[in-house]
Amino acid sequence: MGEANKGFLPQRGNYENLAVYKLATCIYAVTYYFANTYFSKGDRTIDQMVQAARSGKQNIAEGSVDGNTSTEMEIKLMNVARASMHELKADYEDYLLHHGLQRWPVDDQRTQATRNYCRSNSDPGAFVEKMKERSPETIANIALTMIHQFDYLMVRLIESIKRRFLEQGGIKEQMYNARKDHRDKK
């Protein structure tokens, strides 16, 4: 890129390195396993849960790339991802409720252990392998803990996008400034 284009339309979209995207990928893998293991074939809940988890992951990817030209669209898609995960959270809570299973408290040592594991592990395959050793109650609680972490990270990401917009402006403002700077140099 030439000097005149420096800072103009920076190509972001490296969503695969975002902690929230890595976590969403693991949530999707766990949910796919859970829904296809603990619900009867043909149960609409399978599709609902898998699609909500997938939407959480995919909207981060789309929003991250769309953010190159539209901060508004980036924020909207990040909020869609967040809303999808809240829908998934309700499905896991319903599963626990309808099966008479316990929901782990926030300060439970199993919740803390899950949080700690998620902070340093982001291999979806490893998560699924660990789920095969656990009960549906434990898997649902692990998923709920992961979804809470996702929500925390997503709120922080949205706040950083808002800050970036306030500091750098939107695409139209960046285009105008780049064109103005280019003309001023001539």
C-alpha cells in the first residue's frame, strides 16, 4: 500500500484469533455433540440448539469481515451472535429443568474449574472428547458456563468496536479524510 492509502480501509476480519470466536467454536462442537446424543432423532430441539450455536459462531465471522466497511453492520451481527447464544442458554436451562437436573451455582467449584479450563483451551475436538466422559447434567452446565464466558467476551468486543468507531470514525469519514489528505499532498 502506498503512503496515501495508509490507514484507509484497514482490512480487519481476523476473527479466527479472537478468544470469543474460539470459544464459540467450542460451544458449537459441544452443542452438536450434546443435541445429537441426548435428544431423540427428529426432535426439533436438535436443530434449534445446533443452529443457535452455529449462528453465534458464524455471525462473529461475518460481522468481523463486514466491519471493514460498516461498523453498524459489525455491531448488529455481533449482537445477533450474542442473542443466538442467549437462545442456546435458554435451551440448556430448559433441558436441566425438564429433566430434574441441577444447575451449578456461579461460585461452584465445578463452574470455576470449567472457566479455568476454557481460558486456556480452545480445541473443539478436545472439548467433545471430554464431553463423552460426562453426564448430560455436567455437559449442560459446562455449556452454560461457556455461554456466560462468551457473553462476557462479546460485550467487551462490542465495547471495543464502539470505541474504535469513536476514535477512527466510519468508512465514509475515513474515505473523506484519505481523499482530503491525498489532495492536500498534491
